[in-house]
Amino acid sequence: MAYIEPAPLKDKENPFEAMMSRFHDASQLLGLEDEIYNVLKSPARQVIVSLPVTMDDGSIKVFEGYRVVHSNILGPSKGGIRYDPHVNLDEVKALAAWMTWKCAVVDIPYGGAKGGITCNPRQMSAGEIERLTRAYTGAMIDIFGPDRDIPAPDMGTGPREMAWLMDEYSKTQGMTVNAVVTGKPLVLGGSLGRTEATGRGVMVSTLTAMEKMKINPYKATCAVQGFGNVGSWAARLLAERGLIVQAISDISGAYYNEKGIDIEAAVAYSAKNKGSLEGFPGAEKINGEDLLTLPVDVLVPAATEDVIKASNAPNIKAKLIVEGANGPTSSKADNIINEKGIVVVPDILANAGGVTVSYFEWVQNRLGYKWEAERVNRRSDRIMKDAFNNVYRVANEYKVSMRIAAYMVAIDKVAKTYKYRGGF
Ligand code: NAD
């Protein structure tokens, strides 16, 4: 088939190009028709808004906000909102497409979207962040909706911002609409298990992969990059299941203890220290980059994108990489890692526990009912395991990496649905 653009491969990648490169390879293996390839590669909608916000000193600052709906073929679009100084349209486009593939790979009835605001929430007061969140919600009122597009937290946002978003949206509708957003505080209709859901999914993926690879969790060592929501929960749950977490890290650097870090102590320390591990007494401080090449069995990148690249991939010693973050591995690094025989559980599968429990939150809101934590965990573990086994089967059948297999499963599902619907 004649494709429009073969995806470029270089070391420092634009995240959209990295995603397109995998999409391209998987589409080719599936023999996807050109027409459908073109539909799936283009975001359905891209919105850029200017958000004037009154700052605490009385000045007015204008922030740029984005929402990209990549696809609504499988259902309403779903995806987080990121507050970060580096947010840009290309990144949001890549993350939106990732959400389409992620929802499809775990077989939940959502399309993909992503949003973001270029801002530094660490340098803003709660009042300023609230005004910014309300301005963003107002600007996106025609995009958001429980049957149209359902946001959620991502880097730099959490239950507090989702509560403001729900409140602002509800005011415009004249009634409480809690299903418009997920990741809300429990009292506003949040789901039990949502906070730890992504880290829990990473843990389930890790243990399922280790079972296939015949690695005994009680003898395995592990390093986790990033100690925010995903990394800290993944580290905690893996440690609970017997893995020795020898290294953790955050933006302040990496912390190493050969005998295993007391993760509960690290969580408590970071919480008291404004979310930073700086000065953590239970480990030796090492260079942040060096965490990635430690001689551990399992490596969990759970911080940010493009950290495993052609320059450090040859030095990676882990047998298994489980991608908690979105896009932590460049496509060029993929080739090196595959040649080394390292198994990678790709982002769109490994970190899909979050969107799975987000889906459960939306289901509960629409039912007007609340599930107990045990039911949430049991159902999300089942979904993660089934998705893992499905991707693993396709990887073996086509003799491809789990990443390409995950894309094949996802693209095949969206393409088939599109064909049945006859386009719209
Ligand atoms: P977070 O803001 O809670 O935490 C990010 C952590 O990474 C912080 O500890 C920060 O200090 C650290 N960090 C940032 N840059 C780093 C670097 N270069 N080296 C080491 N540490 C660094 O964010 P999060 O919600 O945990 O998200 C992390 C990743 O997981 C992102 O890629 C996000 O898109 C992805 N993700 C999150 C969820 C979710 O439910 N929160 C779901 C799916 C995917």
C-alpha cells in the first residue's frame, strides 16, 4: 500500500512522530487500507484557546490551552489534562492519539482525547489555578460533555482541578453533571481505587509479564523512575508483592539502596517535603539518568516521555521494561531494546489501568451508584490481564514486539468499528 509519509526516525523525537512511527508499522502489518489509515492518523478536532486569568497581584495573564479529540469512533473521547510549562500542541496531539489506542487495547467504549495548559502550577497559588481551570472549562464548554468528551487528571492536575471543572461545567447546565469528568474527589462521585489505578495496572502488567518470563517476584529487583502518582503507587504495590525496589527517582535526582528502599517511608517523606525526595535518608543519592541503566530485573519509567533513547538504550540491563509513563521510549531506542531481547510492556497497555478505572467512575456516576474498592480492583485487574494476554498472543502470532502488537490490537478494533459504522 502507498503511504503518504514514512515516519522519520531520529534520537530526540517529537512525540507525535514517535507515535506515528509505531502506528505506521502496525498499520502496515495489519494491511490497513489507505483510506482508513488516513482517517485514523488525523485528529478529529484540535482546539486552541487563550485564557486570560486575573493573578493574585491584580495583573491579567493570558495562558494558552489545548484540547485535541483524536477519535470518537468507539465512543465519547476520553483523556487527561496536563498543566506544565512544556505543554504544546504536538505533545497534546500525540497524547490524544495514544488515548485512542489505549482505550481500544483494553476494550473500553471510548475514543481518545487530551488537553493541556502551558503554565507552571508550582509557581501559582490555589486561587490562580482555580481561575485558570474555570476559564479553561468555560472555553471548552462545547467540547466537554458526559456523552461527548470526558477529561481526567494528568501531570500537574488532580482531584482538586477536576472538582472545579465539574462545578464550572455543571453551572452552565443548571444541574450537577458529575459524569463530565473523572478523577474527582470521592465525595463528588470519584471512584474508589482511582488514585492508585494506573500504578496498580503497572503492577498487574509487571507480574503478568514476569509470570510469562518465569521471573520469581520474590527474587526480582526493580527501579522506578518518577515518584508522582504513577511511580509511587507502582513502587509501593510492587514492593508489597515481593519485588526489591532498589531505586526510585523524581525531578530532584535518583535514590538507590541495594537492599531495597522502604517505599512507605519514601512516600511519607515526599509528602512532608512538598512532593520532593530531596534529602531522603533511606538511600544514597545518584544521578537521575543512571537509574535507567542499573542492573535490575525490572525497569519502570513512570515520569515523562522520551527518557529511553538511542544514547542510553544500549546500556539498559533490565530484562523487562514496563512503561508507566506515556511515550518514555523513542522509536529508535525500541529497535535497540528489541535486539537486546528486553521485553517491553508498552505504555498504551501498561498504564491503561487509570483510564479503565476512570471508565468505572463514569459508569458509576451514570448508574447513580457506588462500587466498593474490591469490585473496582477485581474488575480492573481482570481487564488488564485480559488485555495483556491478548497483546501477548498477537505478539507471538506475528513475531513482533508487544508494542507493535498492542498497536495492532487497537488499530484493528478502531478500524473495524469505523467500517461497521460506515464512517460518519
Ligand atoms: P505526577 O506529576 O504525579 O508525577 C511525575 C513525577 O515524575 C514526579 O515525581 C516528578 O518529579 C517526576 N519527574 C519529572 N521529570 C523527571 C525526570 N526527568 N526524571 C525523574 N523524575 C522526573 O505525574 P503522574 O500522574 O505520575 O504521570 C507520570 C506519567 O504517567 C506521565 O507520562 C503521564 O502521562 C503518565 N500517566 C499518568 C496517568 C495517571 O493516572 N496519573 C495515567 C496514565 C499515564
